[in-house]
Amino acid sequence: MATVPPPLARIYDALRPRMLQRLLELRSSLDPSLARLDEATARAQIGAVLEHLGNFLATGDLRLHRAFLQTFLAMRAAESQSPASVLAALVAIGDTAAQVAQEEGARRPEGVELMLLLTRVTASTARALNDLVAEELESRRRSWHDMSAHMPGLRS
Amino acid sequence: MTAPALRVAGDSHVGKVRRTNEDSLLVEPRLGLYAVLDGMGGAKAGEVASRMARDTIRDFVAARRGALPPRQLLEQAIAAGGTAVHRAAKASREHHGMGTTAVACLVTEGKRAVIGHVGDSRAYLLRGGRLQALTRDHTIVEELVARGLLAPEEVARHPHKNVLSRNLGARSETRVDLLELEIQVGDRLLLCSDGLYGYAATEAIQYLLGSGDAPDHVCRDLIELALRGGGGDNVSTVVIEAPGQAPTSTQVVRTNGAAAWWQKRQRFLAIAKERGLTRNPIVRGLDPKEALELVALSLCEAVFHDLERSTGVNVWTFTQHLAGGWFERGGDWASIRGVIDILGASARGVVDEVRAAEPQLGILLDVAVSRALVVAELALGGLLSDRLRQVDTDMIELASQRDTLQSIPEFSEVPEVTESRDTSERFVDRPTIPFLRPDRPVTGAGISAEVLDGVHKALTIARARTNPRAELIKQVLVALDAIASEGSESFGTAVLSARELYGVRAIDDAGVMPLFDALDQARILTTASVHQIQVPEGTRARVLRAISTAHQRLVGAMTGLVLEAVAPFSDRLREAQAATGKLRDQLARAERRCADLERRFATVADDDGHLWGAQGDTEP
């Protein structure tokens, strides 16, 4: 993804507190995994995602994006959240951020551009996360085959 | 008097039993006049009566508008229609006893509507998602109910429930019931003959009327609904919609965006072909043209329908079927990723072209299509997550069995074998097209007997494989059979089936989730069953297409019902959010006030609360 023009990145930074506030207010209706979190944990998690999205918008660095998602996925897995649940939460965050940007679009045209960018970022986030999960799935399937290959009595 | 800008459409159908259509429609936007009339009488007398009354009403309004207030204008116009029919009936033995019902709506420039009616043709108003009847039938039994001589619940089974107490033509002068109302933005008025409400559930009428589709589509769907319900009478509908002052971005996407997208479908296919869709393992063995149609056009249509209805259910279902079927056949992730990426790039290519021609529309379409791609990823994520969980379960089970075996001496010394059983790289030899586009969801089409037979066979196998106690799954399979057998573009059967399955469920996990679980289980069962029937590959693909489309429609209809059911809760949530905002402001003000008081108090009290300091009147 190409880097975002500085004005849009600045608008995003300016809107971030409002996005965070909106997400904290709506988290129970947005996604079950966000609803289960206490206020402080939710603020930390959502804040981290929003901050990362800002960095991604500014740099367009897919490698860092992927690294962030890998860490995020691992941390949520440690909290017993399924990959589908993590994906749903990230999409909910992206959608809400885009919605806030859309509201800003009523005041200045850059808001609409930012909404589009955030929607695209959400799409690429979902894509990258699925690729990570698919890799993990493939790795575990290999482990399963290795295990079963060493147990000929169980192969039927 | 000029009519406000309304969107209006009307349609009529002879039904499945009658040989002639005795209903007449009046759609005159120039006059702001709309009506449905249902004629009665032997031979073609009913047809004559409804047409005569219709023409008289129209001519009366055209001649006297401006000279009379709207209420009197419509009242006298309908009465004049009755007088004309009465005279004609008396003058001709052939037409003796003929008559007609009439429900008419006159819309004036102030967006006020006058509704007038005689007989049992009805007017309904859909406002805020709720349907209300504006008219009371002029039937013997309704008169008895009004006088307290008959209980309302006895109406439906009363032998004279269809006997009119009033119609146009029975008398030289007719009493017309009138009602006035202010038309609000978003309102939808429905005028209809008893051929609609007599053969379609009120809930289904409400669902279709509130679908957001254009009035001509709604008219067509309502008629289809009545035909599915038996079509025992002529059925006529007029839908009058008061659209918003300025269309929202959602409305723009639903109308212009969807149309622009659909117009570019050939471009979508061309880009998909350029990017190598036909070489993907998923479509291996298929003719390139067929591959493009079955995969690319299917997604193109799914996006189109989602844009039209502001949902994601079609793209979701497409992706689930495509990827789910591929995975079930042992397919790999890279092929799915390849197909989705190609389709995503094709979509972006189309959007870029729309943006170049119409920047404002293009950006809205861009957002909507990007969201469709997110929906596709969500569907993929769900499948991957399920498979990951399954592999974990398998590993736990394997580890458990290994521990058991190792405790048995003869197995604990089994030498290691080098044979690999890795099936992760095993691809299918035959093409798998799990989601196949409906025959012609946009233009309508039939379904061949061969495919229909295949559908029945597959669903029979699926039913046989269903746990006898899994009643809900069996019901879903029966519904899929009915919907797939329709083979047309109508959602009527899907809506009715969904309503039947939905029943009296409550909107919570316990109420709704088993239903969606059953839908998902039915999808898996049917997909597997299609691969077991003995038919040529081409037919198999079409059978899968028919069942997938039926499933897609059922899920769509079910989602509509759930959304409808949660609407009041959403409203309450919004109200609660607004109230929370106000309370938060009040709390902030109170906290500021508290802090201020604390600061002031700190200057006049010590830690123990003894007053001192500012006033300096007490020493500690």
C-alpha cells in the first residue's frame, strides 16, 4: 500500500480519540470479543490497533503490518480468542474508524477520502490475517501428519 | 394541483385459477391519482365494471381538480364511478349485477394523501418499518364485527367473509369511506386487491414492502408472493413511495452504484480472464467461458445484489460455498487466495473505471466494494478458524491414542515408518465449483427437469444423512427443496420458508443461533450430497448452483427477518447512547463542580474537617 498524504494522516490522528471513544462506547454491540473485555483492557487493545492503523496509513509498510497482526493474533490466541473472533474484532474497529471518518466527511472532503482508505486498510488487514491463519493451519496439519505417520496403527 | 415527486408503480396478474383479469389499475402521476379496482359479475361484466369505474374516476378528477377540495374531489369521483357502473348494469342484461370495489389515493402538492375506498380492496401504509392497514373491508362480517355482533377472530372462518356489504354499482349512490394522511419521507403506500392479502401473509407483505427495492420490483415480488400462495384470484398492486429529499450515500449505492456495477460486468469478466482466473486449479477441467461465468460472474452478481440491498449476505454465501467446497475436496489455500485476489483486482478495475467517469459515485462504490471484499475475507476467516479448531481436536485425539498405544507392549515397539501420509498437497482432479450463480437472478429463468431431478436426489441423500432428531436441519432441507424447485428470481418462497422456520424465536443466542447452525449444517450436507449423485459433471455443477442459490435466498430472507426483529432494539440502543452522552456531560459538569467545591473547601478546612484558614476564625 502506498503511503498516505500527510493531511489525511493528520486528520486520522486528530480523529483517533473520537474513534477510540466511539469504539469503547459501542464495543458491546460491535463484537462479542470486544464486549468481554474490561474498560482498561479494551482501551489498551483498541488503542493499540488504532495507533498501528495510523502508522500503517503513514508508512504503508506491509511487513510491519503483518508483524503487528502476527503479534496481535498470538496475544488474542493466548486469551482463548479464535482467529475468526480476532478478525471480526479488527474489522469492527476498522469499520467504526471509517464511520467516524465518514462523519468528518460531512465537514471536509478529505474525510471521505480517509473513509475509503480506512475501508481498504480493513480489507488488507483481513486479507493479511487470513494468510497468517492459513499458514498456521498448514503448519499444524503438517504436525498432525508427522504424528500420524509415526503411528501406523492409527492410520485407518 | 401538482403531485409531489413520488415513485409509483402498479402491476396486475390474472392469477392461477381465473381465466380473465377483472382487476383494473389506475396510475396517473400527472393527476396524483392511483387506484386498484376489483370487478365482479358474470362473463366479462366484472372486467367492464372495474374499467368503467376506473375511467370515470380518472376523468372526473381530471375535469374537476382545482374546483373541489381533494377530499370531496376523490369522494365524488369514486361515487361517480359507482353511478356509471350502476347505470350500465341496469341498461344491459349482459351486465346486470356487475360491480366493482375501489381503493384510490389522491396525492396533493402538500404531500397530503386522501384515501377513498369501497369494498374489500385495501390500502396499507408502511412507516418506520411497520405496516398498518388504512382501510376496513366493506364486508358483511366486518360490519358485524364493527357492530360487536361477531368476534374479530371469527372473521377468517366465517362462511360469508367475502360477501361485500358495499360496492360500486349495486346502488345509484355509493357511500365512500375517506381517510386523509400526511405523507412522510420514506413512507410506502400499498393499494391492493384481495388477490394479494388473501394469498399472502401480512408479514411477508411487510417484508417485501420494506425491502427498499424499487416500487416496480416490489409490485412484481408481491404478485409473485400471492401466486406462490395459490394465486386463486386476480391480484393487483400499486406501490407509492415518498423517497427522501436527498438520497443518502447508501441509497446512491443501492441504486446508481449497483446499476453502474452491473453495467460493467463484462469488464469485470475481462479483467478476471486477463489475470488468469481460468488457469486457477479451482476451475481446472472447465471450459474457460464456463469457468468465468461460474466463478467471476457469480461473484459479480453476488456483489450486485449486496449493493442493491446493502447487505453482505450474497458475497458471504458465495465465498463460503466456493472456499468451503474447495476445502472439503482437499483443496489448498493458495488456490482460494488466488481466486479471491483475482476477483478483488477485477472489482477494483471496475471501480476505477466508474471513478474516472463519475468521481462522486465512484468513491461511494469503491467503499462499498471494499466492504464486500472484507465480507469475503470474514467468510474465509470463519472457515479457516473452523479448520484450525478441527486440526487441534484431531491432534489432541491423536496424542491421546498414541499415549494409549504406547501403554500396550506390542505397539510400543512398532518401528517408525517413513511413508508420508501428508495429504495437504493433494489437489482434486475434478473441478469444484461450490457456489454457482443462480440461473438468471437478474433476468429470471427456469430450471431444467434434469437439474430439478438432481436437486431432489441430492436433498434426499442429505435428508437420509441427517440425524433423525435434527428436526431443524430437516426443515431447512425441505425449505431448500421448495426454493430450489422454484428456479426463478422470486424471493417469495424463501421469505415464506424463512418465516415458517423463524416461527416465534426470540432474538438471542439461544433462539436464533440453532437456526443459523442448522442452515450451516444443511449447507455442508447438501454440498457433500451433490458430489454423491450420479449425473454428468455439467449437471452436477448446475444442481450445486440451484441448491446454493436456494441456500443463499433462505439465508438472505432469514437475515432480513432477524434484522427486522432487532430493529426496535437498535432504536433503543441509539436512544440509550444519546442518553448516555447527556449523562456523561452532566457527570463531567458535576465532577468539575465537585472539584471546584473541594478546592474551595480545602482552603477553609483541615484534614480532620475542622474549619479554619480563609476565614481564620479557628486555630487547630
